[in-house]
Amino acid sequence: MTTFEAILLTIVTASTPLLIAAMGELVAERSGVLNLGVEGMMAMGAACSFAAAVTFDSTLLGVFTGILAGALMASLFALVVLGFAANQVGSGLALTIFGLGLSGLIGAPFVGARRDPVAPIEVPGLSDLPYFGRLFFGQDLFVYASIALTIVVALYLVRTRSGLRLRSVGENHGSAHALGLPVRRIRFLAIIFGGACAGLAGAYLALVYTRFWSPGMIAGRGWIALALVVFAAWRPAWVLVGAYIFGAATVLQLHAQAAQFGVPSQLLSAVPYLATILALLLLSLRHGRAIGAPGSLGAPFVPDR
Amino acid sequence: MRFELTPRANVSPVARALAPVAAFITSFLIAGLVIWLMGRSPIAAFEVYVTQPLTDPWSLQELIVKATPLALIAIGLSYCFRANLWNIGAEGQYVMGAIFGSWLALATHGTEAGFWVLPAMLCLGIIGGALYGLIPAFLKTRFGVNEILTSLMLVYVAQLILDYLARGPWRDPKGFNFPQSVTFDPAATLPPILETGRVHYGALFALTAILVTAIILGRTLFGYRLKLTGDAPRAAQFAGFSARSTTLAVFAISGGLAGLAGIVEVSGQIGQIQPSISPGYGFTAITVAFLGRLNPIGILVAALVVALTFIGGESAQILLRLPLDLTQAFQGILLLCVLAADALVSYRVRFVTRGGGK
Amino acid sequence: MFSRTIFGVLAGAAALAVAAGGAVAQPKDKVKVGFIYVGPVGDHGWSYQHDQGRLAIEKAFGDKVETTYVESVPEADSERAIEQLARTGHDLIFTTSFGFMEPTLKVAKKYPNVKFEHATGFKRAPNLSTYAAKFHEGRYIIGQIAGKMTKTGTIGYVGAFPIPEVIAGINSYFLGAQSVNPNVKLKVVWANTWYDPAKEGDAAKALLDQGVDVLAQHTDSPAPIQAAEARGKVGFGQASDMERFAPKAQLTAIVDNWSDYYVARTKAVLDGTWKSEDTWGGLASNMVVMTPYKNMPDDVKKMAQETEAAIRSGQLNPFKCPVYGQDGKEIECKGNGALSDEQVLGMNFYVKGIEDKIPQ
């Protein structure tokens, strides 16, 4: 394996959890719901998946538990913002705080436990191709799942009737409701999907990325995922691009240090954030003001007003 | 099963005022249940979390100290949030205010510079925070870049700048190369209000900011303009209010107040520059702003309540060995309950068990 | 460059204090001991090891002690938590991170009858001791092992922040490696965090990708050594024994063993013999413990054991003079045949042969 290949592989690992979590949030936001609870849902996904994986000695069961935990957290959020029409920004923050606390309680007994690595899927012959062999044919299942997720979400939003309905609910819930669309049911499902994805991303961090659990291990990745959705202007393909740019910037700054360029490490650490702002700026310059959020994003919906 | 929401025609002010109280009771009941399930006494927990801190002069004082930066930042954020602008980068503006103000403290260190240093530091803190807050505002008004993302990203950047300064140029040459600056001179230190206490003048700044905001929001055209921009942006446009200048103004205000909180904490509490100068005040203040329903008096109360959960949480660790995570989970539940209760006051909720969606 | 005067003044103050404080100290029947942790007890690194020390106190004294802790205390807002311990009847309080120095000092002045112990700082008072561990002694040993074990000739180091303690560790590691392998090269990556497992793992992978085959770390999670294990490379555990996370990769681990010290200090309070002191313990006092040497040839193991014994007996000092700076100039030798304690505690230069620059 050459250095080049190895770097590419590391970038993929660093980007995948961001991609999965951001893709879920994207669907929720396209339906008009801003859920700032991603960090909390990821934390719960990580803690619950790890607890289940260790208890039952099954990575698969762990992954499902993680997804379930994320979805359950999301349903709590849905209850408050859809059932009671509460403020979404505040409720999302509350969900994050709650999730970080609760995940700490759940994970505490599992400190010090570890899981074996998840074997990558290898295709004989293809995996050994130079340069990109391992990149395309030697990843773990999550990586392929995250790419598949991107494609499915992209197709769903643009090509299916249901996706169109979801987008129209997000664009203008008033008119969607007038047209007879079940605004709250669509949003409920979108929120649950977002939670499930965040849970999966958390499970990836705990079961594949680090393979142990510790408090605070999400370390702000949920917020980065949220930022990526905005960065991508709510388009799935751009979420993929953004996640990989961010992942690459994170990994490459470490390589730049190892290669001894002599730049302050704080500056290099700031590169991913500055790069995101810059990329966003360039994107806005090119597209003018056309890139916008879904029209009803963040606004509470009360039917029959 | 589904919910039906119908707006209530007349919401009585009494109901509105009682909603947070009901939310409190609910979240205490939930927390009590959890503590009971963990095999501890909920009553003892209530004692330690609430009764003791509120009856002990020492913790009352600590309550004010902890609530000061939260209230200062949250009151600033309320301007943004009222106008539906999502500044979630107060933490970065706090740090930048602290950096600007501390620059003067360090530059005048060991000199005979007089009484003017402290006021100038505070002004610089406000300027630093406001300028840093204006970056996302400018990017939004000029290029249409979403402010949530940029303000958040700039938090990390500000923290890394502080980290660089504390470990590099501003490091105390006599401090064995540990990452911290010299301790500020008395002329650069915000004094406590009472000689023996820990409550410093920052608490008065926070009170002033709250009063001024209450007046601005209730009595001035600018307050009306914010409300209109937030509730009905189109109407605001027709009324001739420029969204652009509103955006810049509210970001400058909230950044300035966050910056003031930053320099107040550094010069009043910490007394030097170090790599970490905030336990996440800028983020916690967002919770405070919402908990206080963006209302100045509400924010004052909310800041004290959140401070109480922190102090109560520490006592619970010491006296009852209840884990810190429990406190955090409780804070989340409390905020969710307050937000839900608020909605319940405005809407009548009915459970419909048959029929599903439309 | 370094202020000896600060040390002198503080030491003088401490001596006076001992004279004054010694008179009032009396044996106690029961002692309450409090701890302030910077991270969660579940970090399996720094705070976890301090908590192991707390549990050791409970085990050693049973009913005669009561211990409490406050975890995840932010350094910028720690004064209240420390004072909270002081005013709830704790007799002895350990504050276990450098950032607690000023707040501990302030609270110590307010509560003259409570004993305080601050880890890794340099400011003392009549009722405030300091303690730290000479981790660089262990790092010299692992440096030698790394020098012997590397096949690529490049060894790596994941650092948290460029503070003196970490710099001294890097230098000691490199001097050890150089002593057995003069041409060895060192690559350093700063994670700019004490604890972010995923990022630490990425930092380790970056080093491994660039040809490093033996990895040391000065961040708290097992992620770096786990990355080494996954790549079939080797490394060293940090703070606690990380063997279960990397059974094939861990050559040895440098364990922070606070238990002996904490038990001794608690006993001193019980006996009424507690004094304000500065303790800087290493291998000899068991504050630094090496886990069994594994996964290496017998000759390397033997060398490591001999080096450990030599440091333990005081025959060998990792910073024995002459020590050369990066520019090749000899560093002034202020200690007795080795760099002085102050020079090591405030170290801000790389030794000759390290090609990187310290981030400033």
C-alpha cells in the first residue's frame, strides 16, 4: 500500500461519519425541520451501539441499536416540535444537551471495553489494483452504505413522488397543507430518518473508527455535520463533496505536520474550518443568492390556522 | 394516534407566567424518577440541587458569578434571535473580546498606566466581539452566506487563535513555558463589588444590559423593527426597514455583548490569558436565551436557573456522588419542558386516537 | 532564561510555612479527601488514573477516609468547585491539572486549615503542595526500545500540546532512541487536543503513512496505539496499561501511578505530619511505572530492563550533560552532571537531530 493510497483511506474513514449524519439531517431540513440535536443523537448512537455490541458480542446488533437510539431521540424531538409546535432551534439544542448527558450515563459501565476491527470487504483482484484499488474495493460496509445512502437520498428527493411531496412540505408548509399533504406525518418520518442516520454515524465512530467508547468522543462532529448541510446548499451530492473536503482537510493538516513544513499547528488545525467558510463563499459567489434554505425551514407548523 | 393543535383565542398572562413553573415541576418529577430508579433518594437530591444553594449566602454569590457571563451573552443573542438570525458563534465572539481586551492588559503590564486601562480594555472587548460578530453578518448580507455555519466555524478559529497566543507570543516568560500569560496588574483587573466577595462589576453590566434591552424592545422603533423583521420579514421590508442593516446591527450588538462577557471573565475571574477561558458560556447562553423566551427578565431568571443547575450539579457530585452526566441530561429535559409548556399555553392540544393523518 | 528566583522564593515561602504549619498539625481520626478532575473519570487516561489513586486511598484506609470527586471541571471555571470541596469539610484536596494552579492558590489562601495538593504546577503555599511525575524517565526507555525496534529508521510521536512536559518527553524519547540508533529520525504530529480519540487515531495514521513504524503518544486515549496495531506496527501505551486495546502492538506502557503518593499524603494528614512540599517522583518512587516489556526480542527486553534499573538507581539521567540544542550548541548544564530540574520543567527546545520545529 503506497502512502497515497493510505492517505486516501484515512480520509474516507474520517469523512464517512460526517457524511452519514449530514445526509440524515439534510432530509429532515428539506422537510422544513431544523434539528440541532445531531451531536446528541450521535452521542446516543455511539453509546447505545457500543453497549449493545459489547453485551451481545455482535457488531450487527450494535449497529441496529445505534440506529434505534438515534431514531428514538429524534422521536422525542418530533413530539416536541411537531406535537407541541415548539421552537426548533431551542428544542434541538435541548436534545443535544440531553443526549450528551444520557449517553454518558449509558456508556459509563463500558469504559475500558473494546471491539475487534470490522473487516473490510475485499474483492479479490480488484482490491489490489494500484492507487485506487483499495479505495473502491477494500472498504468496510459502512463506507459503501454511506455512498449508497447519498445516491438513494438524491434520487428519492428528485425522482420520486414522495420526495417531491417532502420537498414541497419543506418549501411552504402552508400551501402543502392546503393541497392536502400530511405535513406533520411527512416531517415526522423525515425527522426519524435524520435521527436514524445520526445514530448510525455515532455507531460508526464507536464501532469502526475508535472501537471503544469514551465520554465526549463525538467531539463536535455533529455540529460539523449540521454545517455541511448548509455548506452543500441542501443538495445530497454536495454533502458528499463537503464531507470529503472536510475529512481531507482534517487528515491532510496532520500529514502536513508529519512532513515538517514548520507552520504553526494551530493554523493547520484551523484550516478545515477556514476552508469550509471559503468554499461556501466561493459557492455563493458563483451561484449568486440562488442557493437558499427550504422556505419553511425552522418555522413551526400549526395546521388549520 | 395523532395530535391536534388549535390556537387559543385568549392566552391569559397568568397562564403564560405559570407555564415555566409547570415545566419546572415536570422536569423535576422526571429527574426524580430517574434518580429513584438509580437507587437514590430524590428528596435528598432536591435538597442538594435546589434548596441548599438557594439558602446559602456563599452559593447565592456563586450563582451570580456564574450567571453573569451567561446573562450578558444571552441578552445579546436575544437581539439576533428575535430577528430570526441564528448567531451560534457567541463563544467565538466571547473569545475574541477577551483577546482584544487582554492585549491592552498585557501591553500595559508593569507600566505606570493608570485608571484608564480597565475601561479601555472593556471597550476593546466590546469592539473585538462586535467585529468578530460582524464577519458572519457581512458574509450574509454581502454574499448571502448562511450565518449559522460561518458563525459556528469562526468559534473554532477564535479558539485556535487564543491557543496560539497563549502558547506563543503572550506566554509569560517567567512561567516555565507553561501556556499562560502573566497575571494582570491591579489596574487591569475588574474589582469585586464587595471587598471580600467574588461578585464583580460584570454583574452590574449584565443588569444594565438587561434593563436597557427591556427599554429598547418595549419602547423604541428599533425594538419594533426587530420584532417585525423576525415575525414578518415582508412587512418589515414594506415598512422600509433594511434587512441588511438590521442584520449588521444585531450581530454587532450580540457580538459586542459576548465580547464584553469575555473580557469581564478574563479580567474579573481568571486574571490572565490561558488556552481555555470559557467552559462553553457562548453555547450555554443559547440555552439561556431560549429558556428565557428571549424576554429580558426571562433571560435574567434563566441565567440564574442554569447557573443553579451547574452549582447544584457540583454539589450533587460531592455530597451524593451523582454523576455529572445526570445534571446535563436534566438541563436538556428542563429546556425541552419549558419549550413544550410554552407551546401548550399558546395551543390547545387534543389527542386523536383514530384516523391517522389527513 | 529561566527564573530560578521564582523557585527560590517559593521554596523559601514553603520552608517558612512548614515551620509555622507544623505546630498546628494534629493527628486525625477521620479524613475527608476531595479530588478535582479535568476530564471525565471514564477517559481511561489522565483523570482515570487519578481516580485509581482515589480508590487506592479508600482501599488503604477503609472507614478512616471518605473520598469525593468532581469530574470534568473546566479549567476556566474551577475556583468554585475547589472552594465547594474546601467548605464541605474536606481536609485534603487534590487538584489534578495544571490549569487549576491559580484557582487552587486562591482557595488555599482562603482556607488555611485545609491542605491542598496541585498536580504539575509550580506555585506553592504553606498549605499547598505540588507534585508531578518524571514521565520523561519512562520515555527514555521507550525511546531506546523504539530505536532498536524500528526497521524504517523513522519513529513517531503524537503530542497533545507543545507544553514543556510534552517537549521534555519528546526530547527524552529521541535521546533514548539516538543512544542506540544514531541515525534515527523522529516525526511529531500535534493533535491539539488531549482527548479526541478519532482525531488522535488520524494523527497516528498520518505518522504511520509517512513511514513511521514505532509510535509513541502523549495524548490520553488508546486510539493511536490501536491504529498501530491495526497496521501491524508497534507502539507504547500512555497513562494507563493499554494492552487490552493493542495486545500485539503494545511494547510497554508508561503508567501514571498516583496511588502510592495519594496514600502517603492521606496518611500524613491522618498522622498530623503533612507538610507543604514539592514532589517530583519518577521510576524510583513508583510514580512512573513501566508495564511488562512484551512483543520484542529478548535482547531489547534486557536492554530496557537494564536501562530502567539504571534510571531507578540514579546512575542514568536521560538529560545527562552534554545535551545539544537543535542548532548543535551545547545547552548550559545547570544541574549536577545533567540538566537541572528547572531546565527540564521549563523545556522549550528540541535536542539536536530532531528536524521539526516546535510550534510557537
